[in-house]
Amino acid sequence: MSDAFALLAPAEIQFGRGKIQQLNDRVAALGRRVLIVHGRSPERIAPVLATLTSVDVVQTLAIDKEPDLPTLTEALERGRAQSIDAVVGIGGGSVMDSAKVMAAMLPSPSNLLSHLEVVGQGLPLTAQRLPLILVPTTSGTGAEVTRNAVIDVPEASRKVSLRDPKLLPDLALVDPALTDGCPRAVTLHSGLDAITQVIEPYLSSRATPFTDLLCVDAIPRGLRALKQLMAAESPDARDAMAHVSLFGGLALANAGLGVVHGIAGPLGGLCGAPHGAICGALLPAGIAANRAYVREPEQAARIARVESWIAEVFGAGSGDPLDDFRAWIVASGLPGLASLGVTEDQMVATAKAASSSSSMKANPVALPVDVVEAVMRDSF
């Protein structure tokens, strides 16, 4: 790990209970004609939308699953006729990714596909994006502070990223109260995603002193909070998970990810399962694979430290904290990849595709294709 680092982050982050009360004034300062991107149930954010009294909501876009290229292309065609001058995303990671795409591409003369990694040309964005505010209502992806948007491309059976610093918002407004009462399955899946996104940057070959500061605090905090939330609702644990999710977004934006996300991208495109659920099912086996293959003492020490944090929260005396963690994940309602509809053919295809994933490039050690496939089989 080098002492040198650069920092990518939104222009401003506001974190804490009650921060949502700022939204009306902050949106009005950026634009008058607003596009609101939200989740499947607008009723969940209806109280928030009711506070937007100083702007005109000229278009809404409901995202009920991970955004796909046809849906976003159609929404862009409609939106360009609306003279939109600001975008607000209020929801989970898929909502915020969609809001990023809309803000970036509404002013752009180019087509979205040309900017996508792997299936497109990966061209940088050239147009100045619209003003953008992101408001998470789940604690998982940290998408409010990342420079990429994950998009499903059905024709290619692949989930890929639009990646550019312009996707960082003007304001990330994180109010943990918006996550209170989140359904149990969503809490588990998104929480495991958030934990993965502080573990992988900590183990990353691109880790920096800045990302270490975030992850060393967030990993044990996230493990404790998620265990608490699976036992009973807790505002303090919700606050902690929102904190971990935010830190995970900042960490991955600046240090990258690893094998779990390297697999999750192509596998999610093939099976259509929720991203957080895939990451949660893969996490113990992904850590174990890195443990078996790393050779540098510093990398091995980092993995051992992660295992010690896991043992403190989930240790059940089996001798391997990763086995104990996997057992807890299964008992909490995520049996494995088979329960998500993953098939043999999909695992084989994913193992080959994962090598071209941008996430895999930051893994602490290069893993052979057969080992990547074994991670999935061990998570089945």
C-alpha cells in the first residue's frame, strides 16, 4: 500500500437524522424544473415529496429493479422534451444509479451505450451533467458517493457500469431515518452489500491511508449493526448501517473492490438476482479464496484482521470464523446462490466473464478462473 492517494467524493455530504428537512431548499437552489427518480412504491417517499414546495416536479421515474438499458433509453427520450434542469434520486442503489444516468445523459448528444464499459466503447462523458442530489433510503450500495452507475444490458446478459467522475452528485443527503423499518430481506441483502463494500476496499491492492481510515472503523461497526437488525429493529443500528454504507461508497470509489463484486456483476446479469443478495452469498467464500492465495505478509495480515472482526461478532467455535459467518447468513434467510436461481451454466459462464470485470482488477491477488468458479460453488 502506498502513502499517496487521490480523493473522489461528492461536492458535499450531509449525514444525520433530520437532514432530509434540507431537501426542499437544496433542490430549489439548483433548479426549478425537477426530475424525481424513486423506487417501486412512491408512497414510501410521499412525505418527502410533499415537502418539495419550491420546485416543479415535471417528471418522475419509478425504478422497481436494477436499471436496464431499454428502460433508461426510453426515459431519456421522454425527459429531453421536459426542459429538466435538476435531478433528485430518492431510493436504493438502483434508483440512485438511474438518477446519475439521467443527470449525465439528458444534456448529452451521445447515446448511453457508447459510454458503457465492456459492451460499449467506454467513452468519457463530455456534456456537463444536470445538477444532482442523491438521497438513499436503504443502507447498502453507497451509490450516493460513487462515480459509477450499474446498468443491466439484457441483450448482452451482462450488468456493466457507466463510470465517470461527472456522476458524483452535488449533494449526497444521507438521513438514516429514511431506512427505519426497511423490510427484513432488504436489510439483510443491502447490509451484506455494505459490509462487502468496506471489506473489499480494505483488502484491495489499491487501498490507501484514506480508505483504511474508513474501513477499519466501518467493518466491525457494520457487522455488529447488521446482527442487531436481524434480531430486532434499532434506530442506533440503522444509523450505524447508514454510516457503513456511506463509508463503503467512499472507500470503493477510491480503492476499488474485489472478487465478490467481480463475480456479482456478470452473475447478476445472467440470473437477475438482487445484487446485494449475490454479494452476501459470495462474501465468506470470496474472503477464503483470497486467504488461500495471498502471499504478501501485509495482505495476509489484513485478511486475518477481517477474520478477527468477524469472529468477534459471529464466532461460534467452529474454528473458522468464515464458516460461522456463512452459517449466520444462511440462518438469517440467505441460503446461497442456489436459492437465488443460479444455475450450473451461469456459474461456468460467470467464471470466464469475471476476469474482464473492473472490480476484479483491485482484488489483492489474481485468482485463476477455476478458483473464481470454486468461490461460486462454495457459495451455492
